[in-house]
Amino acid sequence: MTHLRTERTRARTLITACALAAAFLLPTAPGGASAATGAQPAAHHGGSGTPHGFASLAGGTTGGRGGEVVTVTDQAGLEKYAGAEEPYIIRVAGSIAVEPFGADIDVASDKTIVGAGDSGEIVHGELHLNPGTSNVIIRNLTIRDSYVEGDWDGKTTDFDAIQMDSADHVWIDHNRLTHMGDGLLDIRKDSQYVTVSYNHFDSHNKALGIGWTENVTTQITIDHNWFSGTKQRNPSADNCAYAHLYNNYLSAQVADGDPLWTYGNWARGATKMVIENSYYRDVQHPYQADATAELVQRGSILENTTGRTDAWGAAFEPRDFYPYTLDRAADVPKLVTRNAGPQRHIGAAPHRTHH
């Protein structure tokens, strides 16, 4: 009987572990590979919990896998676990107002920070990855409202929603980033192996900036994101070794009378950029490239757009690096507006709360 009880306990433990992984949609194997087959599934319609694209390469991105699952409801708890040396899976339950206004929450290596359902949010604060930070997943959060009234250009603050400096293996997925003080997402310096997928960037001037370095090292995948009510940097990619953009939706671009800095995608410096099957609606300068950059575009749809649509050079072939599945460009508006941003099923399992 003792042996039978032991086996039942082991079975229950295995079932619980599998349920936790499913509930949080965590990676099943390093590099986004299936433990059973070794294949790398493409993230399709936002249903995959496995990092894909460049974040799946060179060992993969697993975040806090293997660490304790904790739930936080206040700033002190979030700071404690996000900055810890050990791996953690950190569920953000409800709204956390950060003080002082615009302050950073430092995120250390080997962390998953995930909104519990679709109501987890960080208000007035920034998630910040310092140089050398590695293996971080940020999913299913709303990060909002550090905008300083009257500072449309973000010249007086550096209040981003998420900022990283020379970090590697980072997956930013299913977040809503809106109305911040400077950029929504700044991927700076020599960051590598980054994927940005199924996020909603809205109500902002400078959405997604990549670069601030003379080195041409960054590899980034940007797919199934919705840029609405933004003005520029959708993204701006400066000195990226490889920037792969596909199935993104740009709509309702802000027009404030400044046409030079109102644009969609921009390949700057020595960037090699590939854009595929995206949809541009009511956008000025949908995609453009410096003379020193290379930009390949195929399969995208332009609706009510004006200005530059640059394309020159060979850039690179993304499938030389990883497999992926393209949705039809015509399906992108409906698909992306339905699936971008926080989702109820991600991070929804209840767990012990830490303060």
C-alpha cells in the first residue's frame, strides 16, 4: 500500500507540473523546441507559449522556468522577485502603481513576468533590464501612463514601458504598452536574440526603438504586433544585424503636422530588414531605409498610405535562421486586433500571493 501511495503521489506531482506549464504557457524545452520532437513550432494566432524567432536561437529563452511561481500585488513584491538572483515565474495580479512616478523596476536574469489573466498591469513605472541581463520573458501585461503632460516628444524624461541595454534572449509577448513618458519599448545598445510578438502599442509618439549603438549585432523578430495611434518608431531599427518583421498591423497613425518624423518602419544605419505580409492602413511613409541599410519587402498591403516605400539590397533570408508560418496579409487586421495584447488564458492559474 505504501508503494501504491508513493506512485500515486508521483503521478499527481507530474500532473500538477504539466498543468502549471500549460497554465502559464511556458516553454517546453530550451530554444523553443518540443521535448518530444525537437521541432520548433511557429507561434500562430497567439496560441503558442513557446518563444519563436530569434529569441528561440542560441540556447533559447526560457525565462523563470524551474523557479518558484509567485503572485505579486504590490510594488515591493514585484521589485523583490524581479530583482532576485534566482529564477522566478512572477504573476502580476491586478494593478500595481509604481512610486515615485516613472521609477524603474529592475528585472534580473532568468525571470518570467506575466499578467494574471488580462488585468495585470504596471502603472507609472518601467521594467528595466540592465546590461548583461539574460533570459527574460515579459508577457500579458498592460504597462501604462507615465506620460508627462506637455512633453509629447519625451525630451524631459526617460520613462519607457520596457527598456533593455545589451540584454540577450528576451521575449516580449502579448503586452499592451500605452501612453508613457518616452518610448514604449526601447531595445538599446547590443541586445541580441530578441522576439517581440502580439503586443499592442498605442496612444503614443515613439513606439519601438532599436539601436543606440555603433555595433551591428542585434537580431530581432517582430511579428503580429498592432501599432495604433502611434507616430514613429514602429519600429525604428538602427544598426540591426537582422530585423525580421512580419504580419504586423499599423493603423490610425498620429498626424501632428510633422511629416518627417511620422513613419512606420525605418531601417537605419547598417540594418538588414525583411518585412513580410504586413498591413499598413492610414500610414505616412509605411517603410523606409537609409542608403546604408538594406530592406526587402514582400507581400504587404498598403491602404490609404502616402510617402516612402523603400526597398533595396538583399538583406537576408529569415528561414536560414528559423522556421515560421506567415498569415495572409489580408487577414492581418482582424487577426492581430483580436489576438494582440493581454489575453485571459495566459497566466490565469491561481497561486499563493506574496507581498
